[in-house]
Amino acid sequence: MFKRTKGYLLLTMLVLTGLAGKLHSDTLSAKERRHLVVELKDSRAALLQAIEGLSSKQLNYRPGKKDPSIKECLLQLTETETHLWNTAQSAVSREDRPPSSSGFNDADLERVVPMQLPYLLHLQPTQRKKLATSEVLQILKDNRSEMLRFAKTTTESLRERTCDTQFGSFDVYQTILLAGYCTEYFTNEIEKIKAGKNFPK
């Protein structure tokens, strides 16, 4: 009886404080949040494993004159991920909420990166060429740590906010998810460079 009365009192307090209306929320579902966190963690781990122990000669090796080195892949990833993360943060901080105009389902989102990124890289200048590899990695790690912290704790309605990115218009959730897919793309490119027959040993 006491537990039932306590439950009624709690419900009454929620209604009076306006919280009852927020029990049904447009924030991330548990499944969405888990998927985002796993993608950000796993893609980061795979990238760090791919470059672990590489020498300066290996990092700067080019398979061909016009092909990027591993360090250049990291530089381009830094530019792309920083752009996506800054765009997502700006969208969250806006007071107005323009309707999301993403034309992609989450399940189809992964194919956007390999379709568009090679073309976009020709248009995207690298601003951090003079940075050491360790500095580039620190930027990537800092960005990813911030994204993970945000993904784990945010109560913002990420589906209701639009981001105009270099890939197109997406909601905030999808924009952050794209950062993980970009990491996967560049990790695959790095593995291809390492697998080349002339890659320095």
C-alpha cells in the first residue's frame, strides 16, 4: 500500500513540475545511443591499431606520385572530422530548429562516405600540413573523446536539428555517425597502403 501511494505521489509531482510530459522524449533511444558510441569507439580503435608502430618513413611513404601517404590520410581525416564535429556542435547550440532535411536512412548512411569523400578531398585544402603526426593524432583523439562524451550524455533532440555538411544535409545524430564512417574509410585506405608490395619495412 505504501509503495502504491508513493507511486501516486511521484506521478503527481511529475505532472505538477511538467516532467511527465517529457517522459516520452525525442532524445536518442538507447539503441541509437549504443550504436553511435560503439561506432565511434570501434572506428577509433581500428585506426589507432592500423598506425601503431609505424616509422616516419612508413607514415610518409607514397604508393604513387599522386597518391596520399598515411600521414596525409590522417591529415584529411582530421579536417573532415573537425568539420563534422564543429557543424554538429553549432547545430545543437542554435535556438531555432529547422526541420531535418536528411534524405538518408541511418542504415544507408555508411555508403555516403565512399561515394563522396574521394571527390570532396580534391576540394578540401589541408590546413595542418606542418603538424607532426603526434599532433594530428592528438587532435583526432580530442575530437573523438568529445564526441563520445557527448554521445553518452546528451539529452538534446539530435533528430530535430539539421546540419549542412560537406556531404549534404543530415540531422546531428547522422552527422556525428558520419565521423565514424570517415574514420573507417581512411583506415581502409591506410591498410591498402600498408599492403602494397613496395611499402617500407
